[in-house]
Amino acid sequence: MDANPWFVVHPTSGRARVRMVCLPYAGGGASAFRRWAPLLPPGVELVAAQPPGREARFVEAPLRALAPMVEGLRDAIAPLLDRPVVFFGHSLGALVAFELIRALRAAGLPQPAHLFVSGRRAPDIALGRRAFHDLPRDELIEELRGMNGTASGVLEHPELMDMMLPVLRADFEVHDTYRYCPAAPLDVPISVLGGLDDIATDAANLAAWEGMTTGPSRVRMFRGGHFFIEQSRDDVLDAVRAELAPLLATTLQREGAIA
């Protein structure tokens, strides 16, 4: 597969039968999911999105609106749709995953077999907090501290924060300026994941994802706050593996029938 700046691929053992495309939270990059790759079932290839402005794409300007991010991902993901794909997005990544599926549908491209949305209220519900992207530096850092997703040593290191804040502000601007446009619901099963102590995303706002699809939708809650995917990583991955098992079995059966 040719190098693709938008994605970092973590090969699975044996043949990749299913691809799990992971889309990161604000300020995150492909490395946010690096530790997940060896914990997925054999045959599941983890593909982590790498938006501009971070990690290997640090020299590029970060995007400040959802549309160009979705357009870039839509064009870059086309070669990866040659086998079943599932999407996993946390927080901002959940919103990007949702809009990416709508963009794929509009372009007549294959849809994912499953969508995992994590730590993000349904897209038709207002954000429920003040905008973060234009906060003064100290106030933004305090908001980050409250999310418990950035190590205190990083928050208290001025040089590191100088490097991180431009990408964080850009990603928060993508999130803060998003406006939901009504359209036909997806035809994709949705697994909705949330943190029991996430004050920004309660169970009712998570349950509203049910209206975004004609397929089944299920909410699962985990110990932890907004970054419960780290605090309860083992339980989250247990849930992911359980949802992937039927898809893997169906893929193997189809391969056997073709052979």
C-alpha cells in the first residue's frame, strides 16, 4: 500500500480481513491508538488517522473547519475500503467519523460496517459548553486540566504547551463551529460509548445517537470521565472486540464460500 499521510497503519498478524479506522480527539494524533493495535483480534488491522499539524505532519498547518478535514479523509480513505471497515472516533473524532460516513455516502463510496462513537453527544444536540478555541491561554489550560486528558507535567511545561496549543485551538475551533445539517440517517450500526463521570456528555445525550441511524444503536457506559477510553481501556477494548467478532466471522465465512 502506498504511503498515505492521512493514516498510520498498524498491520495485524496474518491477513487483514477488517480495518478499524480510529479518529482522534482534539489535539490527538495517530499515536493515541498505538497501544490498541496488539490488543485487537487477529485479522483486524488498526488504521489511525493523522490530521495535519501533529506528529509526522507537525510542519503542516492544522485545519480549522470540519469540511476540509472530512474532504481530506474521504479522498485518502478510498484505497482502504477494499475490505470491511469500522470507524472508531472519540470526542471530536466521533463527530469527524459521523460526517465522514455522510461524505462517503454522498460520494457513492462504501459505508463502514460499524461505527463506534465515544465521549461525544449526538451531533444534533448543541455542544453545551462555551467555546474553547478562543479562550485566553490560562483559561484554556484550566479547561484542559479539568478534562484529565493531558498530563499535569505537560500542562505546567510552557514550552510544550506552546507547541500543543495551536493544534488544540484549531481542533477546538473545528468542534466549536460545527453546525449539524439534517439529512437522512445512516444505515450503519452504532455503538455509543460514554464515561460515567463525564460531566460534558451524559447518558441521555449519548442515547440520542439512536436517531442518527436506521440500524441498531446501543449505549455502553464505562468507569471514568471524558477520557474513560484510557481509564477503562481494557473494558472498552472488550466491548470493541465483542462487536467485531460477528463481522470477522461473517468475513471468514464469505472467504470460505468464495474459495
